[in-house]
Amino acid sequence: MEAKNGKDILDFTEINLRLEEEKDYRIVEELTREAFWNVYFPGCGEHLLIHNLRKATEFIKELDFVAIYNNKLIGNIVYVKAKIKNMDKEYTVLTFGPLSVSPEYQNNGIGSKLIKHTINLSKELGYKAIIIYGDPEYYKRFGFKESKEYTITNKDKKYPAALLVLELYPNALNGIRGIFDEGKPYEIDEKELEEFETGFNKKEKGFAKTQNRFNELVNKYL
């Protein structure tokens, strides 16, 4: 790691990716909590989310990767199976998240490395597409496009600016349109979250500028 303009820069070649193991679970949950705390709203629920996703039948172990630097776990990405629903038809796609990077290692390309690696692996596994809710400014660099281009809506049959689609091979979604349903695994119970929080060190909930960006995206439709 070298210093540049007062900030440490990682040697990208020294960041290794491997599948998450059971011994990593608590480390990843703590990392995820640190990465998302106060980012979208006061506090966060992503650490409970990843705790529950691992137990879901839709969870894909083959796409659950961690990033390692100097023998330290500094990032994680997880995937689950989701659906595009159209009348009586359902089509399986992927969705990912949370994508977590330790705050002290962010802006070093770790998230990009996790995304690119798992996108390529998703292609090899034969999936059609990845659909996520995310910031277009970030995810369009990986080839994601607005869902409106594919006539894929949210459950309210609207086109959120944050609903993004990546075909994993040309015309993979040809003839497929409908409602994106990420499923019950992404639902968070507030009482369960409150109880889960008791197992972690106390942190102050508060406001961050990133919450403004999140609220802007949540309320923007195409």
C-alpha cells in the first residue's frame, strides 16, 4: 500500500477473491454494518439482510465472494435468484447485494473487482441477466441499463431510475418483459433488526449526505 495525496492506495494485484466460508460470516456482517451505517438512512439493516440471505433457498453459494488483502477480509458480494413475472409466466434472473467494502478500503476498485468477477461467473453458470436496484452513475460502467429499455417494471408497474438491468449475453431477454420481483429474502423486519443489533457494538445513528442521494433515487421514475 502506498500513500498518494495523503490517502493509502492499494496494490490492485494483491487483492484476492475467494468464496465466503462459514468462518467469515460474522466478519462479513460486521464489515457490512460498517460499510452501510448511516449511508442510506440512520443506522442500517444490510448486516441482518446478509445474515438472512445465507439461509434463503434463493441464495447462490457459488456467487458469494469475499475480497482479501494482506490476509484481511475487506469486501463481499452476494447473489440470489429473483424473478421477472408476466401474467402466468416467470423467468429466473439474478440480483445481488449487499455489495460491501470496508470504509477504509473504499474507492480502491474492490467493489468493481467483485462485480466484474461475479458477472463473468454468472455468464458461465448460464444465467440470463442480473437486475438490481442501484445508483445508475455507478452501475452503468458495468453495462447495466435502465429497466425501461427492457419493459421491466417494479411491483407498482413503474420504472424507477434505480432499477437497472444487465443482459449476460446478447438478446438474453428477447421477448421477456414484466415485473421484477426480488422476493421475500430482501424484506427486513424492524423488530428482528432491533434484536439483531443488540449483538453488535453500539453506534450512533445520524444523517449523512449520501442519504440525500438515496432519497433522490428512490423518488425518481422514468
